[in-house]
Amino acid sequence: MRYWLMKSEPGDCSIDDLAALPNQAVAWYGVRNYQARNFMRDQMQVGDGVLFYHSNCAEPGIAGIARVASHAYPDAKQFDKSSKYFDPKATQETPRWFNVDVQLVKKIALLPLAELRQHPELERMRTLQRGNRLSITPLDPAEWKFITTQLVHD
DNA sequence: GCCAACGTTGGC
DNA sequence: GCCAACGTTGGC
């Protein structure tokens, strides 16, 4: 069992968008960074814990708890010429990009980035490090526990 | 909209 | 394999 923080731009897919989907689950397509891809492809297991994070918006922060709901499989958008995620170098035989499905567990009262920064327990969190841009980062179990038991209120 | 930080690309 | 140029991310 591992724990992850996954960023989504709410203009693209917000926590409410996720909640409105069938099964409250979404294919996490569009990751075009090798490190983030490798986390999904090589390390994620069904049932892993996910913090659903709103990025690049007025109120960045953790917006909900989710779970990994599938193993990684080829990202369909890499083959779709009409998609901005189309990758001419990817083929069906040798796909380059993978994604998992992510399913909502519960929406929470937004935990703002500014609040996360105030807790010494979280000062080593990858997402809080200067210059970090990775859209998927692993969480220490202690960080997961602290956030989900000390900071989350429904 | 600004800009710092980082990843990728491609010429050499 | 170096590295400059370029594109992207994402907080502010």
C-alpha cells in the first residue's frame, strides 16, 4: 500500500467533476512526464491512497481523498490525433504513456497549500519543496496519516 | 500576467 | 554527451 499526491487543474477536472462521473472514477490521462508516468506504471497498485490536489488555480490545495482504481494501461489520448495529448511517436505496439484510473473516496473541505506549509510534519513533502513541478508524487505513510487523520474534516 | 524552476529537444 | 534554447508548470 502506497500513498500519492496527484495534481489536477480544476478547470480541467475538479473534485466536483470527479464526483459527477460514473463510478466517480476517471482515467488519469495526459501525464507527459516520465517520472510521473513511471510512478503510475511501475509502482501504483489498486487501492493505493491518493490526495486529490487542485493546482494552477485561485485556491491551490488538497480537495479530496481518492484511491487508485486500476493498474496502469496505455493512455488512449496518445493515439488520438485530435487530442492535445497526441504523441506521434507512440504506437499501439509500443505505447509511450500510461495511466491508471482514480476513484473518489470523499470530497473534503479544501486544505489550502498555505495551511499545509504551516505544519512542520509536512515540511519534507515533495509537493511543498521549492521548484517541484511533478504532478504525481509519493507521500510518506506518516504524511498521509497526518493529513488524513489530523487535518481532514469532511 | 509574471517569472523561477525544471524538463525536453536537437544541433554539434 | 554537452548544453543552449525553448516550452511548461504553477504559485503568486
